[in-house]
Amino acid sequence: RARTDLKPHIGDVDAAAVPCGFGRAIGNKGGVGLKMRVYDRRICFVNNHFAAHLENVTRRNADFDHIYRTMNFNKSHGSAASDTSVQLHKAVNANGNQPDEDRPELAEADMVVFLGDFNYRLYGITYDEARDMVSQRSFDWLRERDQLRAEMKAGNVFQGMREGFIRFPPTYKFQRHQPGLAGYDSGEKKRIPAWCDRIVYRDSRSETIRECSLVCPVVAAITSYEACMDVTDSDHKPVNCTFSVDLARVNELIRRQEYGKIIESNEKLHCLLQESHHVPDTIISTNNIILENEETVVLRITNNCGSKKSAFEILCEGQSTSKQDGTKTDFIARASFGLPHWLEVQPSIGLIEPGETMEVNVHHENYYTQEEFVDGVVQGGWCELTRDKEAVLLVNVTGSTSTETVTHRINVRHCCAASSPPPPVSLLAIAAPPGDAPSSEGLTERSSRKSQSNHLQRSDAHFGASEVHDLHRLRNM
């Protein structure tokens, strides 16, 4: 549980487990780890249960070594952001150097705390001698016979780690529900009391650097280390340890202020920063384009800068439809920023040399749907679906070395000509004299150029003169 003021600075919480039981596969022995980031410093806690019995010192050392070397928090079982952060943290160690690929992940942490039932016993002492020393509170004499202390001193286990000074009685083994030091095992086995339950740790300190700084970012000190002797629900007495931890972190406000001073004092950096914000002066020939039927209008983009290239990209912000009463339908934004079917822009992206002008063709293109065909014959030479459509184009201009963008908006409207539309191509072909009638292949070729999909043309359609006249009259209504 974290303090309220500390919670916003804690993240990337992850867990891992390493079994150390039979065949390194059974979980009755092993370690469970918890990793977290506090102010961008990695702190790990590992709860352990090592091999039991007095004679298994070497096996206990091996259990620690196996957990330390193989525990890996970088697993895809939670947040993708957590995995990414682990990778970023692993990329550089505390000194800013690239770490060894084979280096354990726990070695990359700024602080590691190992706790739990380590099962190290007292050696070279009898049960009665241990009980007498405990009753006399002669803990100094007992500590000299502590297996864990001897193995750490020899460098066989918990290398580079520390433990608080022990001032509490051995925490193993007790008879359940029996209070006081009289509760030590008095059964047939009479297990020798021992400090099985321990807490050891490592922070960022080294032999040469002991003060908290960005080079030594985490410095911890133990303020209390004691056993809970009143607990009687287990044959062990739980142990607790309180740490006071100093963490070095970068003050972002000061860092930004210092960065600004560097930029201001360095003329080269200052020029590069100004250049990254510079967008060449660019002129757009018009911001309002009206297209009639399949007309093409040339849009000119001029780079007025005499030394820098300018890059442009033309996107569609959205489109609307003008109503007969002069109002417009709601503006429909195009999520993909793609152009509508009836509008072509070529080129839509390009690079303009200094002082040069790029000509962009803005073209209205009819397109047909299945409903505009009756028995395979095109029913109109122009498309009702695109009349009075209006699109908003965005011309985004940036420099070849700039990170900034200047946007120009252009309104493009399709407006049908005031005169009535010409008779349908297919009807003109039927009403013309036989000698002047275009071939069915010509009609098919012309229709296919207008259509975005392939449609079959029928050449066996027959109409009388009155039917042609009626159809022509309906088209002009």
C-alpha cells in the first residue's frame, strides 16, 4: 500500500515467479518477485522459501543463485506499456551504459529486497545450548553460529547485500498457539532454534559512491528490524523491516530551464532550432474553386522562399451538399482524409523548389451507380449524385527541414451549368439517322470511360420516335 502523494509516481508494476522444488519445477520452494517503478527507479521485492534442514546449506545457496539469475519480469501477461517500459529500462543501466545481455534482470534494478523463510540454521550448537542462550538473550554468541551470516561473509550467497542488525530471538521453531519463548519446539525432534526468517537488501551504493545522486540514485537505510513475537498461528515468527529510502530524480522544471540556457548560449543550436520552426512562404492561387460538370481547374502553389524547398500535401477535410434554399447539409468529416469519388487532384503531394510554382489539376469526374443504368444503357451524360457538392481541401505546407506545418483551406464546389444537360449519349445514337449512328462498340467504350465499374451494353433495344421524344422531354424536366 502506497502513500497518497506517492501513488502518481508508482508504475510498471509486474510480477514473476521461479520454482526451486524437485527438478526446479515444483513450487513448494522458490521465489515470487514484484517489480515496480518509483520516480523512474526500479525497485524489486522477492519473497523466498529455500531448502530446509540443517545440512542443506549448499542447496539453499543454489536456490538463491537460481532465483537471482532466472527471474524475469519481461513477460506478456499484462499491460503492453509495462512490457515496453521494461525494455526501455533494460536498455541502459544506472550508469548510462549498455548492459550485458546475460546480466540478470534483478541486477539491473536500483534496489532489491529479498525476504522470507531462507531456512538457514544455527550450526555447532545443541538444542539446550540454544535455548539457554535465547533465555539469556545472548544473541551475539548465537549470531557467530548463524549459517546465513557465515555464507554471506564468505561470498557464497546474497553477494553485495546487507542485513540489519539482529536484536530479536530466533524465529524458528515454535509450537503453534503457545506464546512466549517457552513455545520453542519441545517435541521429539527438538529442532534447534534459528533465524530462518530474514530480510536482506541491496541499493545503488558502491564502495566509492555512498551519497544519493544521479550516479547513485537509490540509498536505503534500515530504521527498524524486528520479529513479531506475539504471533502464534505459525511455527515461525514473522519479521518486519522498515527502510528509509532516498531517491534521486531529475527536476523537470530545472532541466527545462537549463536546456533553454544551453540553447540560448549556443549559436549553432539556436539556428538549428529556428530552422526547425521555419516554413517557406507559400502562396495559393485561390481558395475557392467552382467546377462545372467535368471541368478541370489549375491550382497554383508558389514557393516564394529563395533558398528553402517547400513540401505540400493535399487532403480532404470533409464535404457537404448545398440545398435549394441556400443552406448546406451538415459538414461530413472524412476520417481517412481521402478525396470524394467525384473529385480528382493531381498531384496531391510534391516538393517545390525555391522560387518555383507547382500546378495542381483539380478535376470533377462523373461516376455512375447501378441505378443510372436501365437494361445496360446509360440514362444520363452527367451525374445527379454530385451536383451542388462542396468539399474542403487542406493544403499542408512544410519545409524540407521543418517540423512545423502551415495549412491553407480551399473550398471546391461542383455546380452544374445553367443550361439544360445534353440528351443522353445512348438516346442520341438511337435518334440519329442510320448512317450517322455510332457503333455499339463506340457506345460501350464511351460508357465504360464514364463508369467506375463494368456494365454490359445491349444493342437490341428498340424505341419509336414518340418514345424517344417522351424520354427526352422527361430528361429536360
